[in-house]
Amino acid sequence: MQQIIANAMAAQLDKMFRFVVGASYANNGAPATAGAAPVTGATAIPAMSVVLANSTKTLTDLAEVVDGFYIFN
Amino acid sequence: MKNKHVLVFVSAVWLSSTAQTLADALTSSPETSGPASTNNAAKATIDALPLSSSIRQLLTNQIFGPDTYNTALKNLLNPMLASGNIDFKTLAGIITNLNIKFEAFDTSTNGGKQGLGLQYSYQKSITQTELISKEENPLYLSFDFNANGNVAFNKDVNPANFLDTGFKLHLFQSIGGVEPLMPPLGAAYFSNAAFVSTNTSVNEIANRSNPKLEKFLDDVKAHIIDQFYWDVGTSFSLEANQTLAEKQWAAGLRLALVKRAWNDDSFFAKYNLFDYPFAALRYLSGADPTWKPSGQALPSLSGGIDLVGPYGDTTRLAVDHSTAPYPRLDGEVNFKSKVAKLMGKDVWFSASYRYYDEIDAPSSVREASLAKQEYFVATIGFASGFNFNYSNGKLPFDQKSNQVYALGYSIGF
């Protein structure tokens, strides 16, 4: 259940970044490397969710993850 | 400080300002208490030493206290993770998703024995895709591995002896949350919003006095609406006690619903009756300047129906020899809210109720009290990671109900 709630907040962060901040997915949504999954909410949300579900993580930890998935122009 | 970090931070501050603190608002599931027993042989050795009772008690606390194990684990793993050694990359990837909490506990049954144990949870999204790429509310499909449970150092006194390990294929979608037609505020806006260090712990976001921060919150609030999140899927898991002496598989359908009213002006925030007592506590303790119920403290629900194969459930097989799968309903309700602020740190209350019920169970199973299990746990948690748990009830494989008081400390990687 904890992970589901973290996922819900990660999904909300994803919308915050895209609709409030105006961010776009890194690499125009294409895979970062050959064979990798496309960079979309499907990959960004679970990655953020891992950090958000862990109360000992810092915002820097979250930012490191976000850097890999979003471009903030 | 990277500009991106600032953007992440300000978004997180917005969430925290309405959702209370970020991670704490998330970790609303006070997982089952993880009890364990002290090492009796070592304890007997200490007891035999010619020491005064106070020194003996101090020594016992130092050796068997949860802080000792937390410190040891941190000291062991942190240098490995910081070394950058390629050999540790796999390990780091694994344990990044791992949460461990050591706990000292006291059970009302089992003769009131004290013990030590750990609670763990691990989740890994193996593969995922955007199934319907609707710009506003995309639909996602994900395949996950997950494991969680409680391990006691003395298996005989583990009152929540239940490990759950398995896979889950699920669809999830977040609807609403942000006004979809709003123009983005843009990075230029946020570039001026570097008001606090990004090294701030997600548990420590409490700076509300900065004018820039307040303006940011007001600007964002105008575009925030209620969020509804649903998650439906199918799962397959192995359920066992910690020695794997009792085990069974469970496969079924799962559903989870999460509602969050991020805007204070939302109907669900103003009339969240569940949070009224806690809003009063926050107001009386000075944590909130006004009486303000939270729209993020809405209960979250999950449940499902499983087909359970009791091939290794020896307790059940003793009263019903059939290993044929049987249907089982289960459900869980979670709630969490901030209750006060002590020495500048938030104090949280969380509660979880879990329910398992075998459908149309044989009379022999019902008479042995194996058909239904209920488990309740409430936690008072502090931003430092320290927490106090009370739990009551039993989980599958528990043969009797336990009341457990536990002191714990969370550790993450």
C-alpha cells in the first residue's frame, strides 16, 4: 500500500513538472540508450516512487532521479 | 546547486505545504510491526556478569537496542555505496529500493517477552509502458517485483510472522491533480525561487516564512485540483512465515484507490471528517496557526480477491487435509495525518487495518479460527525516524492474536 501511495504522489509530481513547471521528458521521450525503455511517465513515475516511498531520502536524491527523466527549459 | 534541483525542490515544497511533509505524507502505511527476540544466550551471559543492575541494563540496551543494529548497518553499507566500486553497483541498485526498520518490541502474549527484529520492504518495477498516451491523464502498465515482511531474531516470538513475496502486473492512472489547461509558469519563474537548500530532508520541509516561497505556493495553488488515483492489476505471490515452514501461494486481482485534495479550498479538504481530531491537535499544539483539516489525510483503500493454494500451510492442513486452492478476500485501509510539531519537527499519526477472510471456509477451518484474520497497527512517528507502534490482531500463519508495543527506527538506502 505504501508503494501505491508513493506512486500516486509521483504521478502528481509528473504532472506538476509538465503542466506547472513546463518540463518535457528527456530525449524527447525516446529511449536514452539503445534497448532502453522510452523516457515517459511510465519510467519516470516508478523511479520517483522509489525515492518518495523512503522517508530517509532527501530532496537531492529525488532531484538526481528527476534529472534523468525531465528537461526543464 | 543545479537549476533542476531547484525546480524539483519547489515542486516538492508545494506538495509538502499542502500534503504536509513529502515522504511522511507518502509513507502512510505503518507496515506490520517487526518483532524479534533478543539473543537469549548472549543475554544470559550478560546477566551472569557481576555488574550492578543499572550497568547491566545499560549494557543490555546497548547491545540489543535497535539503534545498535541501525548504526552497524549504516556503517557497513554506506562506505560501499560511496566507494563507486563497480562491484557494488549491483548491490547499490538492489538496496536503493530496500527499506529496513529495526524494532524493539514487547508482546502482551508469549509471556510479555521483549525482542528485537526488523521489518523490510522492497519494490522494483521491472518493466513499464504508457498504454494510453493521453496528455492529461495517461494510463500506465507496469510489471513489478515486491517483497515485504517481518523477521524476528527469535522466530518463536514473532507476533507478525508473515512474509509476502511476488510479482504484480498492474494498470494505474492519476486523474486530475493539476488544472490541465493552465499555461506552465515556466523555468524562468522557478529560477528565482532558489530560496532554500536542496539538501533539506524531505522530512524537514517546514520553512514557510520565506515570501518567495509563500508567493510560489499561492501561484501554484490556483492551478491545483483534486487528484484521484486508481491501480488495478493481477498478482502472484508466495506467502510464508519467516522460516518458510508454513507457506502458500496466492494469485488474484487487486484494486487500490487513493484520493488527495491538494488544494486547501477543496470540498474534500474542508470536510475531511477523518482529519478533524488531528486538525484540532495541530491547532492546539501550535503546529498549525489555524484549524485546518488536510485533504491529504484521506484514507486510502486497497483490496482484492485471491485464490490461495495452501500446499505448505501445515497448520491449516492439520485441520483440513485438502490442498485444493480456496478463495480469499482481503482489504486494507490506511490513514496518516500530522498531529503536532515538537522542537520544530513534525510528529505523525498513522494507522492501518488489514483484513483477510476465506470465502465459504470449511467448518473445521472456521472452528480452528483460521478462516479470518484482522490486524491493526497504529504508529506515532517522528521526523528523526524514531517511532512508536501499537499493533493488535493476527496475520495469516499467526495462530493467536497479539498485542504488541514496539519502538523502532527507520533506515533507508
